[in-house]
Amino acid sequence: MKKEEWLIKGFADEPIDAHIDLIKAINELKKEKNAVIMAHYYQTGEIQDIADYVGDSLALAQWAAKTTADIIVLCGVHFMGETAKILSPDKKVLIPDFNAGCSLADSCPADKFGKFVKEHPGYTVISYVNTTAAVKAVTDIVVTSTNAKQIVESFPKDEKIIFGPDRNLGNYINSVTNRNMLLWDGACHVHEQFSVEKIVELKAAHPDALVLAHPECKNTVLALADFVGSTAALLKYSINSDKNKFIVATESGILHEMQKQAPHKTFIPAPPNDSTCGCNDCSFMKLNTLEKLYNCLKYEYPEIEVDAEIAKEAVKPIKRMLDISEKLGM
Ligand code: 13P
Ligand code: SF4
């Protein structure tokens, strides 16, 4: 197939020999090309299992900044690949499927956000990592769900802050830091979907279970939670807890690592409003497959590129976040 057709499809759609051992072939290609595979916790279990690093968005950025590999294959969504490329501009950054976007990043177009920022002079702009490079370029400091609270608290109480794009995370940080940050009205289609009624039903059916929720969930869901935290924080909490059963209100991919680290515990995915599957998958994250990962490494396609002018500005708030996180021991 021609490259123009790959471009239309968004990935290297080449037939793969049915007899090939994909895991072995991916590992060989990785070695041959000095490539590293980094996967977010929301990837499929088989991608998480073959990755060199599996983590949340903060960890992925930290690893991308430090790697000595020539190629980074970022098994996650587009903004994660962009962040890796901005931090490691000399590396080739690949993503198995270029269509792996993010509804939250899409809810914050750079032109509109830039206008909003201009309309509020004197405000410090804090943006969640789930944004395009162009939004980061008009941002003072980037945060992830792991460090958002601590970074916001590193500013004086009376600092005027714009926080974008996730209104749920923003509201949550406002409540736990007792602030009144000005919020962009964006949201993630996965985390907004969790059903309060179904979680209440699950709690009644499993009175011994704790509810764990990501701060991108609506406040009505967070109100039901015994613990609120980033993907990595939910994982850590569930592993260290003396409790054995958890209802998990975040993308279902994290259950793979939870179950791996605590095989004797029970993890129940919190259901979304309109689904019969009982799980909650990010359709973007799950576009990446083992087959696409193999072709991506083999053909070194699709590659993430970031405009040099945008990257020059976007790197500053990302590095600022990494520096503060390091000082905070994160
Ligand atoms: P984390 O910061 O927990 O990795 O979250 C990223 C994300 O995309 C949540 O939907
Ligand atoms: Fe974006 Fe939501 Fe998917 Fe996370 S789960 S990548 S915020 S769409």
C-alpha cells in the first residue's frame, strides 16, 4: 500500500503474515532499531505487557524526557506523543494509530483558548497535559492529574488562575485547595459517562467495596468515591489498601495493572450511562492494537511532528511542570 493511503487511514495498514509471532517480532524490531515502547495504563493489556514502560501521563512525560533510545513508540493518545516529541525533539516519536486523539483536548481549540487567555490579562494559565501543543504554547505551567493539586498550591492563595480544559478536574482542584480558579468548560467523554445510579447499585450489591474515582469524573460521581486520584494514584491506593474489593471509576485499562499487581483482589469497572458492556473504554486509546504497533515499528509510521515555533513555547510550561514535580518528589 502507498504512503498516501496510510496518510488517509492514519496508520501503516499493511498485511501481516498470519504465522508471525507478533510479540517476538515486535521485540526484535525494538532491539534492532534501539526503540522504546511506552504505554499508558489505558492501553489494551497486551500492549501494556509488551511495553518497556507503563505509566500515567506524568510518568510518560518523565520517561520521554530521559530516554536514550532513538525511537519512542508512544502507545497512548496524540497529545502524549506530542509531549514526548517536545521533550525529546531529536528522537523519532511514533504512535501506532494517528487517529488516537482525545475528546478532552478537542474540547479546547487553541484559537478559542488563546482568545480567552488574552481576555484575562494578569491571570496565570495552568493547563492540563490533555491539550494540544498549541494550547500548551499559551500556558504558564502544565499539570497532570497526579500533580495538579500540588502545583496549584505552589501559587499564592490570591493568584488569579485560569485552569483548562477539564471543568471536572478544575472544580475538584478548586474544592480541595479552596480556590476559585477560572475554568475552561471542557470534559472527557469517558469520565463524564459514569453513571451515578449504577455505581449506587454496585455499592449496594458490594457493601465491602471501596469506590475509586478519577478527578475527571463529574462531582456527583466524586461524591460517591472513597478515594479520588489520578490513574497512578488509584493504582497505588488499591494495591496498598487493606481492603480487597474496589469499584473503579476510570478508564477500564487500569484494571489490567491493578489485577496484575493484586491478583487476590477484586476490581469492578464502574459502568457508564448507556452501555451494556459494564466497562468504560476510551475509544481513542483502544485504537492502538498489537498489529498496528508492529507495523508502526516496522515502517516507522505514523510519526508525531510538532511545529518548531509552537514547540519552542510549549516546552517551557512542560519543563516547568517536570522541575516542580521533581522538587516535590513525584
Ligand atoms: P492520567 O493523568 O491519570 O494519566 O490521566 C490521563 C488521561 O487521559 C485521563 O483520562
Ligand atoms: Fe482523553 Fe478521556 Fe481518552 Fe483520557 S480517557 S485520553 S481524557 S478521551
